Amino acid sequence: MKNNGCVCNKNRSLSKRTAKERLQDFWDLFDKDDDVLLVITADPDALASAMAVRRLLRYRIKSVTVAYPNEIRRLSNIAMVDLLKIRAERLQNCKLDDFSKKIMLDSQPSHLPVFESIEFDAVIDHHPPTKGWEARYVDIRKDYGATASMMVEYLRAASMKPSVPMATAMFYAIKVDTNNFEKKTIAADAISFRYLYNIANHNLVRKIELSELRKSELNYFQTALNEYKISKGRLYIHMGRVRSPDILVIIADFFNRVHDISWVLVSGIHGERLVVIFRCDGYKKNAGKLANNIFGKIGSAGGHREAARAEVPLKDLEIEANDFTTKTLMRLSTKHIKKMDPE
């Protein structure tokens, strides 16, 4: 069944399947001799969901390897991995031919160029569906606040109670991806969250949440405070070169709390790519659509109504990286914002 460029392995709509039917369809992909590669972009939701899939496939396959392409630099993510003992390794250290099956979680093959050369057997995600890829099993539910909420349903359908570390990871993931339920969610997120509440270790959750910034990263705030520009309630910042795109997310979330700011756009250069983070209130606004409208034709872009991200190869920009400024970001964005957020 084709759906937004994806291929499902059943003729019936995924939305009409019960949780147990989804689970069985997923299990049917695998054989006992399979070595499975589970690909994620390492963030709380993906890491927690990977723990759940590893549990679902235990005793059903030969092995599972969780791999991620990005460097884990955000302190809260490092703390999560360390405290909850999450096993994962860098994708570039894995030989794709060593794995008979490949799964993508909390992302889609079109989200990053490194994913495009991998043929996935299963894709499970909560982001809006993209085109240009196929998989035998596809479960995309864009109305869900977190992939972890979906994975709770898989575990419960399998009658598998998550361990304390797994429940803690999934509980924290739902908190992060729903912004403590301040973002648009559905009842399923609340049900999964409530189910995990009595299992998760809340002291560990607090320890993870409090691990946010390195002292060296405080300088980025000074740069942001010196560089930001506001026009018609829209705040723009270009941070220049950054050690990690995660700092752009932290800066964007910080400025998104400012009263009377309707849009926050924060950009920076990491490696050979321009990264842009979008934030808004999601009310009559759509950050994902804006990101795609501005950068979708020259890079990867998309997200939710309240939060989105774009990544563009520097070679595809019409301006040299050193010449890209906050004013450049404003110029590229203003006409698109005006169309969806008229003054």
C-alpha cells in the first residue's frame, strides 16, 4: 500500500489496525537469524524508542545494534545515555552489509542525506510523512507527540512491562517531545505518559533534566544576546559556526519564552551545513511548513507546527558561509513568513 512515497506491507490502512495487529505485522518482518540495525538520530525520543524495540525483538532475532550518525553533545542526552546505560554506537562504525534487516525510528530516510543510501525494512515515526522512500513496514502517526508514546502501545500489545530504565527513558522522552504537554498532543500521549508514571524513576528524570549546559557554552548566549534582531515580533539570530547544532536548539527555546515574540529563527553553521531552528506558538502558524517553504528545495526541512529544523549544504547556498549573517536569515525568511503570518 503506497502512502506518501512509502510502502506498507498490508493492504488495510494502518490506522484501522489494532495495536496487536500492528505488533504482529512488525514481528512478521523478522527471522531468528536476523542481525538488525536500528538507525536513529540520537535524541531522547529516539534513544528511548530504541530501547523499546530492542526489548520487542529480544529472543526473536539474532542481534540488534542501535546506531546514530550524529555526535551526542547535548549534556542532557549524554546524561540520559550514561544514567540509563543505553547501548548505541556511531553509524559510521557499522558495516551495512553485516545486517540482514534495518529499522529507522523517530525519523525518516529523507531527513538526512546519510540515510538516503540505506534501504529500510521498517520505519516508525511521529513526524509528518515525507516522500521519496519505501519500506516494507511503515507506521507514521504525525498526530502523536512522541514516538515513545507509540512504542508504549507496542509493548503493551506484546504484554511486556518496561523495565525501570526503559520506562524512565520513555517517560522523559514524552516530556521532552511534548514540551511537558504544552505542544499539541493527543490522548494516546497522555495515556502512555500516565502508564509510565508509576514505573519510571523520577529522581533520574530530574538528574537528566538538570544536565543542560557546559560552562563553555555560556559564551553562545553572549553571542546570541549581542546578535539578535527583532522585526515585527519576529526574532532572528545567526550564531556563526557552532560546535554542535544542539546549542541552536537551546538558544531557540530560550528566546521562544520572550513575551510578544511570535517567531524565533536561529541559524548556525556546523561542519559543511547551515542549520536553522524554527520556533513559534503553533497558533495559526506552522514552523514545519515555513522551514520547508524556505529551505525545502535546497536541503532537508520540516517538523511540527511549533518546532522545525532545516539543514542546507553550504555548497548549495547562494552566499558564502562567512557572508551569512542575521540579516541574511531575515531576508530569506521574511517574505515566506508574511504569506502565512500577515501583519
